[in-house]
Amino acid sequence: MDLVQLQRQFVDYRTSLYHEGFLDEQFTQLQELQDENNPDFVVEVVSLFFEDSERLLNELARALEQQSIDYKRIDAHVHQLKGSSSSIGAQRVQKVCIAFRNYCEEQNVEGCLKCLQQVWHEYSLVKTKLESLFQLEQQILTAGGSIPM
Amino acid sequence: MSLLHVFGFGLKVGHLLWMLCCWVASMISMNWFINGEFKDADTVLLGHSGSKMWLKFWDKFSNYSFNIHHQYYQYVGSKRISKTWWRKLLFSWIIGWILASISILYYMSFQATEKRKETLASMCDERARMLQDQFNVSMNHIQAISIFISTFHHGKTPSAIDQRTFARYTERTAFERPLTSGVAYAVRVLHSEREQFEKQQGWTIKRMDTLEQNPVHKDDYNPDLLEPSPIQEEYAPVIFAQDIVSHVVSLDMLSGQEDSKNVLCARKSGKGVLTAPFRLLKTNRLGVILTFAVYKRDLPLTATPTERIQATVGYLGGVFDIESLVEKLLQQLASKQTILVNVLDTTNQSYPISMYGSNASNDGLEHVSLLNFGDPFRKHEMRCRFKQKPPWPWLGITTSIGILVIALLVGHIFHATVNRLAKVEDDCHKMMELKKQAEAADVAKSQFLATVSHEIRTPMNGVLGMLHMLMDTDLDVTQLDYVRTAQASGKALVALINEVLDQAKIKSGKLELEEVQFDLRAILDDVLSLFSGKSQDKGVEVVQLAVYISDQVPQMLIGDPGRFRQIIINLMGNSIKFTEKGHILVTVHLVEEVIDSIEVETESSSENTLSGFPVADRRQSWKGFRTFSQEGSINPFSHSISLIVSVEDAGEGIPLEAQSRVFTPFMQVDPSISRTHGGTGIGLSISKCLVNLMKGEIGFVSIPKIGSTFTFTAVFTSGSSSSKKYKSQQINKMSNSVSSEFYGMRALVMDPRPVRAKVSKYQIRRLGIHVEVVSQWKQGLSSIRRGSNAINMVIIEQEVWDKYLNNSTLFFDTLEKIDYGTPPKVFLLSNSISSSGANISTGVFNMTVIPKPWRASMLAAALQRTMGVGNKGNPCNGQLPSLSLRNLLLGRKILIVDDNNVNLKVAAGALKKYGADVVSATRGIEAIELLTPPHQFDACFMDIQMPEMDGFEATRRIRDMEHNINNRIHHGELSVEAYNNVSNWHVSILAMTADVIQATHEECLRCGMDGYVSKPFEAEQLYREVSRFFQ
């Protein structure tokens, strides 16, 4: 594929991510933190986020299956997830987390379960989106171009 | 004559007036005199030596004047007293002058009367004398006639005279007797001789008294009808008579009562005797008869009356018609009309008989002159009066009225003055009160403003925090936009309130300046980077920003960096607002330098500026500074350092009419300014106050359409005790702080414009690089070719590049041909940031573009990138706080504690980006271990919400530990050496939190934290917090 076309596609895709609310400016800042000293910073952070989030989600699912639900623990997990997501700018995940915590506070199991579903959903979405974004980036880099800012 | 008189009188009046004034003045001063003077005066008079007296006198004099003042203040001070006092004075003044004018009137009319009297007397006396003289002349002549008769009638026999002769003679000599109307001679006839006599004369002697009793008119007068005289002892029939009185011939004089008395008297005395005035026969006018006796022989003067009677032979009588005579006399004299003359016979004092004049009584002036008609038995007098009543003394009246009017006017002036004084005093009191009120109101206003501002700020913080939280919630794009706008507005409002608070603080004198050490250059770098973004946004043309700081200015100063920054930001902010093209240049010098150059520096051409646009001459802006007028005040040995800072722009300038109120708060050039450019107009006023607090002055010069230059001075203290030593280390230290790797390198700057070259030189030299400036590129080439000093880099101004070198390979060819060492790197100085970081390749040669504005750090970054020296630094974009943060955080060892791996990584990445050396920890316990002294950390960022141990708890433990160790070091239980020679351990701990409400400042402080930053990092906030303890 043509490099320029790739670059344009990349820019368009990234813009769409912002517009659809998957990402916010925190992600931009994250990208700004990346430089020659730290060329894979964004990818590192994001993969860390994926690992972390999957672990947390699994733990959340397990915790909600229990007979006596430890809401405190759930809240701590959701808080973690919220922090991570806001750090990378995955704002839709973050927003669901806020709702999740509210239900948690109310000790509303159904709400929590519903939110867990939503968080899973949002997480998967943002994961695919980001992965495809990185893929595009990789393609551009292999084609010898630079990532347009 | 009369003029002189009036003049003299005027002098008199003037004198009188003066005396009166003196009198009043003495009355006024009498009080003081009595109060303060008498005792002293007595002792003085009682005999002291002269010198002592003088001394005393002087003493007294000063006492006296003091008394006057004292009294004056007392009088003026107590209004009521002064008022009554003045009123009394005024009253007595008016009364006094009324009396004075009355007395003047009286005096003057008295004078006039006296004069009139004198005139009357002199006139009367004159008339009386004339009358007397003429009468005497007549009398003498009658006497002469008597002698004539005695000689020619009685001395000769027969008589030489008969009636006809006598009549003719007397007629012809009548002119000699102007006062007589007729003369007659009666002869003495004894009864024995009567018969003979009657025969001889041919008529009988007739009696006269019937005639007297029945006076008849001339017409029906018939002497024949008269009775013959009765028989008597002797008779005196008239024998001769002047024609005019011929009717008396043959009348017996002795038969008339008056006449006989007269005759008898005359012959006894031998002198002329006058009758009382009576109505004359025929004419019926008042007259007197003068009778002389004619003697037979000459009698001696001592003859006795008996002898005289015996010697008598006849009697000569003359009729004096007094009335007509006096009239005739008066007609001869001037001013007959002005006086009335009365002639009286006053022989009988109680019944004066009027001889002449009307009896119209006039109670006015009268003068009496005595008349002596030679008859000792009769007394006559003349009484004179003025015909007219005395005229009004107009002169006196007008004079006194004039004086009175003047006095009243003066009184009125007094009155008006006193009233005015009282009024003014009242007004003054009122004003004072109003002023007090106004001042109180002003203070109240300021306090109110401060309170309200403070009260607004508190809820605003809540609003901003909530908005921040709101942004974290599920918002769509529009909502987010709204929230952002709201937050921006809120921030602007808080900034404004801060400004107002500043103003209020300054006004109430509550603002105090800090005394901390700071780096002036770093501050200016910050400010420059703050504005670089703004200057790029301005529009098509780029406004160049530049800073030049003189080498003589020490690196470290002690003062208030925040306030200094505020001033610079205010001035630059203004310049940016009003500058569309050209440049803004900030220059910092020592005052001493400028004073030296003030005379030396000749007029610089307007073209010699940073951007080539003309600017206002900055030397004009400090013309009025006190510092320059009193050079002696600068003490070269003290540690105080006076800086002079100029901000020069090529903006639109300040209109002349607005220049006077530039420093007035809330005043902008015109209301449209705040619409187009924003701002409250408070900035310059605050700047002025701040400059005053820094013991400096601020001034400006502005030329519309050309630009403005603001200049201020400020006094700081030198950062190190020995400033000279400091200066020598300056370069080294600077290169340490920024980057030492360039030290000793050589650079060639190609720039035709001296000012711009100077700025470039300054910035490059800060890196420790030797700089050579050439204005012509060819000259530069030749210096490169010479190669005596290896030049490591060539820095070309974009202007030069565009004009001469672009598309020309000559330059690079030359560079390539240099066969020794490495060829110099080429940099292009660009005005716009757009092409930053880009490398322009021309053929084989790579050229790096350095964007302006000049900042040492940026330059260093660009150099590092290109020259490959030291790869630690990251090239940074011209974003505002990032550079400052970089300055602060470069090389710092920082611990980040967060249980969230992602957060940890992001935070670490962010801090690393600013050059910090970051260590991560995921648990509170870990952090405590790492932060147990001795350690190398400069700061710690700690998440608050962590499982197991939260941030507050961890901090509390760290603080306890530090405290413990510090105590033990102080007590000598632990050696300082083991703890890196630090005796007081305190690591800065900042809370990291996403939750604004939870992590209130107070709570952070309570558990020993130094501050908090929001998560994810917000560069501005991070800078604010970090800058508090990393200086």
C-alpha cells in the first residue's frame, strides 16, 4: 500500500477513535511522551493496560459469582480499572467504571453485573481499535514512513 | 486758594483717620500687651543694663509674637468667641466712625461760622469807620462854619453876613459836608433884646414846639401860621439858614424841646452835640441835629461851662439826614447786598432808637460796631447782619458722609471677611469630614473588594473542581465543550480576582515581597516560552520575542521572583496584545551600566532594532527616573543590585492623550480596547505598585504607530555574598546547569543586524560557547577558511539565508573544502516555529533549523541533537510549562508510588520526559523502604488510594521516620556522615489523585505532604507544585 495512503488512513482512523469517544486527549499526551529514548512507550503502556484490565475483569467476574459479594474488593478493582483507563485515555471504559462504582456503592448486584458486561464490551472494543491502530502504525513504520502527529 | 484749603483739609482728615486706625489697633493689641507685656516691661524699666534690656526686649518680642499666634489660634480656633469678638469690634468701629464723622461735621461748620463772623465783623467795622469818618468830616466843617460866623458875623459890625450870603456860602460848600442836609444859625437873643431884635429882623420870634407836636407836610407848611414865641429869658431864633432849610428862619430853637436841650448842652460843653434821632420837618425822615455853640471870643480848652455860657453868642446847627446818608455811603461800598446795616442811637440802653435800617429781626449772626460821632453824651452803634441765612456747610457734610461711607465700607469688608473666614472654616471642617469619610469609604471599599474576592475565590474553587469532575463523567462532545468553556471562564475569573486581590493588598500595604534566591535568566526564559505560543498565534506575521540580559547581571539574585515575573508578564502581555508585527525585546541591565552608557551612546538609528521596525527610544522612558538624577545614591559596595529592565515593542503605541493615565487602575485607552484585547486595565497599575515595592521606578515612552517601551528599575540583593567571585564562575555554572558539553566550543553568527546578533550572542554564550559575530556572510566564510580557531558551528540568521545563501552551493562547498577536523555544523535561525525541528537538506549538507524565540535550553536541545553530544536530553517542543518543568526536573531523582501499573507507567513516562530520574514502586511499604534515609530521592509522587497502605498512611510513616532520624542526628546518636551529611531529612511528597475533593490541600498537609497534583498529570499544575520546592 502506498505510504501516504497508509498515513492518511492512520490519521483518519485515529480521528475517528477520538470522535467516537474511545479515546480522549490523555492518549494524545501519552503519545507525546513517546520519543527516541522511549520509542515503544505507547505500545508498552497500552499492553500493560490490556494485561492489567483483563486480570481485573476476570477477578471482577469471579468476585461477582461469589455467594457473599465483597463490594469493597470490587470497588477497589473498579477503581484500579478506572485509573488505568483514564491514564491511557480510554474514556468509554472509564465512564462505565464510574457507573460501576455507583452500583457498587448501592450494592446492586444486577447493576454490577450489567456494568461488568458493559466494561467487558467497551474494553474489547477499545482493545480491537487500539490493536488495529498499532497495526497501521507498524505498517507505516515498516514502509519506512514516519507517524504523522 | 480754595483748592489748597481743601487739600489741607484732606490731609487733616487723613491724619484723623490714621489716628483712629491706630487707636483701634492699639485697642486690639492692648489685650496682649496687658497679658504678656506689663510685668516684663516693669522689670525692664526698673533698671537693668542696656544689653540686658535688649535681651529682654528680644525675649519679649518673641514672646509677644508667640502670644499673637497663640491668641490668634485661640480666637480662630474657638469659632464662637471669635465671632462675638469680631461682632463687637465691628459694632464699635461703626459707632466710632459715626461719632467721628459727626464731630468732623461739627468742626467744619464751626470753622465756616467763625469765618463768616470774621467777614461780617470786618465788613461792619469798615462801614462804621467810613460813616464815622464822613460824619467827622461834616462835623468839622460845621465847626468851621461856626468859626466863620463868629468871625464874620459877630466879629464885625456891621455884620458881614446876611441871610443871602450865608445861604449861598453854605450852598456852595455843601460838598464839604456830605452828611448834612442843611445848616442853620440861630443867634442868642436875651428877652431884653427881643424887641429890638424883632424890629431889626422884621419878624417875630416864633415858637417851635407846636410844630414838633403837629408835624406838617411840606406843601402846607406855612411859617406865618406859627405862633410867636412866648416870653422867655432868652431866645435862639434862627437867622441864617441854608436854602434847603430856610423854613426854620425865625424859629426859636430854645422853644423846641430837643433843640433847646441840644443848644444848652452845646454851649456848656463847647463841642458839637447831637440830638436824638427824630423825624425831620418837611422831609419826615429820620435825622439828627448837630449843634455847635458860637462864642464871642476864643475860649481856652479849660474854660468852665459858665464862662462858655456867657461867651455864647449863637448856635450853629446842622441837620444830618442819617437815613439817606447811610444809604449813600453803603452804595459806595461793594457787597452792599450781602449785609444788612442798622444804625442805632443807644444813649438810652434800654430803648435804642433806630436811625437807619429795617427792623426785620434775624436771629442769625450780628456784629455790633461802635460809632463815635464826637458827642460824648450820645452813643451810637452799627449793627450788621447777613442778608441771607448762612449756607449749608456742604463741604463738611460731604466730607463727613464720605468718611462715614468709607468707614462703613471698611466695616462691611471686615464683616464680609469675617463671615467668609467663618464660612471657609466651616467648609474646611466639612471638607475634612468628607475627606475622612471618603478615605474610610475607600478603605472599606478595598476591604470589601478583598473580602468579596476571597469569598468568590473559595466557591470558585469548588466550581472548578466540580467542573473538572464533570469532565470525567460521561459527556458527549458538545457537553464536554460546554464544560471546557465553563472551566476556562472560571479560570479567567479566578485570575482576575487574584489581580484585584493583589491591587487591594498593595493598596492596604499588606503585600510583602519574598526574599528568596532566584535565577533571573530562568525566569525570563519561562516568560518567553509562555508568550512564544501567543506570539505565534498572532496572525500572518510573526512577532519576534527576544531577551537580552547583560553579562554583568549576576546569575542569582535575592528578591521576589514571583512578583518580578508578574511585572514582566504584565508588560510583555500588554506588548503582545498590541503588537502585530516586528518584535518584542526585553533587555536587562545593571543601572550602573546604563548610566555610563547614557552619555556615551549616540543616537542609534531606528533601523538598528531586532526586527528592523522602528521603536520608541527606550532611553526616553527612563528620563524621569530619580535613580539617574541622583547618581550618588548608588553604593557600589553594597550588595544591592539595581536592575533596569526595558520591554520594547513595535506595536501600535499608546495614544498621546491616554499616556497620562496609563498607570491608573481600570483605565484603558478607550472602552473598545477591552472589547478587542480584553483585560481589566489593572495590570500596569499593579506593576507600578510592585515596582515601587521593589524600590524601583517605572516609566515609558510611546509613539503611536511606532511602538512603546516600558522601563522599570528594581533593587535586589546579590545572590552570593561575594558577587565578583561569583561572576567569574558564572559561565561555568551556567553551562553546568544547562549543559556542559558545549563548553569551549566556537560559534560563528552571521547576522547583519547588531541588536539581533547581540541577543543571539547572549543566548549562545550562556552555553559556554565562544561567539564570533559577522555581519557579512562572505566575511564569515573567510573567517572559517582562515581556520585559525576551529569553528564548531555556524549559525545563520534566516534573513541572511533567504537573501544570499539559499540555492547557493558556494557556502557549503566552502565548508566542505575545509580539510582539517570536522566541518562546522550549520544552523538556521528561523522566526517561525512551524518548521521547527525539521532538517533542511541541501545537497549533502544537513542544516538544522532552530526556531525562535531564543532560549538557551532549546538551543542546547537543538545542538545536542545535531552535534550528537550527550544524548540524555530530549528535544522539546515550545510548549509552555514543559520547558520550565524540564528546567526544574532535569536530573532529579523521583519516586513514584502507585498500585496501578498503567498509571505508574504513564506518570513515570511523563516525569522521565522532563528529564527526571524515575523510580517506581507499587506499594506503600515499598515506598517507605526506599525513602528511609539515607536515600537520593528529591521528591516522591504518591497515589493516595492504594490497597494495604494508602498514601496518607505511608506519608505519615515516612515523616515519623524522618523525624526520628533527624532527632537522633541532632542528639549525636547517629553520625551525619552516614546520612550523606544531611542533618535534616525531609523529602518532598506530593499526592497524586484523580479526585479533587478527597485530596484537599488541608488533608494533604495534615499528614505531612507538601502538595498534590491531579492525575493524569496536568503540566501547568505539576509545574506550579513542583516549582514550590525545586528552585
